[in-house]
Amino acid sequence: MHRVERLRVRVEAVVLLLATLAGAAAAHADAVSAVQVLRAGGCGGILPAAPPLQRDGRLDRVARDWAGGLALPSAAARGGYLTAATVGVHVSARDSALLQRLRVSDCRTVMEPALREVGVYRVGLESWLVMTRPANVPPPATANGPSVSSLGTSSVRTVPQPPVTPAQATRALTLVNDVRARGTRCGNRSFAPVPPVALSGTLGGVAYGHATDMAVHGYFEHQDLTGQSPADRVRAVGYREKLVGENIAYGPQTVEEVVRGWLDSPDHCENIMDPRFAEMGIASAAGRTTRHGLYWVQVLAAPRA
């Protein structure tokens, strides 16, 4: 059975607080306190405890600049920090759910033993946490290379080459632009013709990164295991976006099959027909755990002028 999922908005849904952590979350409402609780308790006992972090006002300003739209490496450099020593976490949650949200989505990031300092900036439900390790300590290695939260020495990460061939990516682009050119019906909504989108190698690399992550770890969600949204992943490679959308699918074997599946689903179809999008990337990866089918990701975006 094929599965498809679609996401347009940037802000991820808030995870409900587990009853076992309700008391702790109430006592530690702000994001920094939640991080300290997780480090002291080994993220609920699943990892070794880590030393507490020192609050640093300079990192508060880095977090503020990041929240204001500056890429985290650029914000860190402006604050006088080496980007290779900087880690960022963006979390959306009410005070009562911050602890559990971080525990579910960013546990390994905030538990890194080498981290020493922390700063935070918050607006409404959104919190931007910036943490640093000593400059001579390299970021921890992972099976898939650096995580989105552990940024490299440049503001632009290396983008892997998607496994779909150039011919397949071009074929997907043709199918998408054909339907955009003639207009179509997505469920109960009719869409007039809209301008074509262009193929983006950068967005293709982002799509490949998420497809591979889902394939390696056996999950099927827009939010990855580090808590990053599609927009977060796009920003992490230096792409300056106005709007990001993502369609994902599991099971189709060909480009024609996956695009047809998205067009047959009203929500995915609406993403494809959104006139605001100007570029797209597409990639697939074969499952490596209990699922062995293909994971597909299409990333659509509107770049800033």
C-alpha cells in the first residue's frame, strides 16, 4: 500500500505532554530550564547525564538574530562564535509542553556532553536555542553525517546528489509543469493554469537528505528525528525562502507513479498547483529497516527576491 503525506506550513504541531513528565514541565517552563532538566536526567534516563549549561547573554543575541531570519552560521559569526562550534534548536510549544517536546524531537542534540553554553530567544510559542561547544571539540559524527542542528564550518552545507537520475528529475518536472500549465481539479477545488516551476539541485539535495533519513530510520513524517521541519532543512543549506512545501510518499516505484499519486490526493495536488512556488526538487531512497520500498520527497519553494 502506498502512503503519501503533504505539508505546507512551517510550524510543526505541538506534541502533547506525557503524564509522567507533567510535574517536571510545570516546574521548568522555559526552554533553557527544560534543557537543564533533560541534561541532568539523561533525557529521561535513556542517555548518560550531562553537565549543566551556562547561560550566556551573547548567545541570546545570536538566537535573536537567527529568529530574525539570519542563517544560524551567519548569526553565530556575527556574535563572534565559530560556526562549527554552534548548535541550534528551534522548538514550537507551550510552556507546559516544552520539556516533552525537546525530549521527543531534540534529545540527542541537547544532550551532547561537549556543550557548555546556551542562549535563547522566544516569541510566542517559538523558542530558538543556541548552544556552543569548545572550539577545539569537533561535532559528533552520525550515520548520515552532520545533523541539521550541528552546522558545519560554512553557512552552506554540502548538498548530496539525489539518487534519481537527471532524466528522472526532468521527467518529474515535466509531469508537474504539464498539470500546472493546463490547470486541474484537486478534490473539490479547481485550479486555473499557473506558471511552471524550475528544477533546483539544492532543493533536490534537501529532498534526498530527508528521503534517506526516513529510509535509514524507518519513519514517515515531515518532521525529522531532530525536530527539523522542511523549512528548517531548506534554510540549513543556505537557501533563502519565502515559502516551503513538501510532499512525501512511500511505495511508488516510478516517477510517473509517485506524481500521479500526489495529484490524486487533494492536499498534495494543491501543493503542486500552488502558484507561489517557483522551484522544486525531488528524490527517492530505498528503505533499509523493516520497510524496503522507496521513500519519495518533493520539496517546493519560493525563493526570496
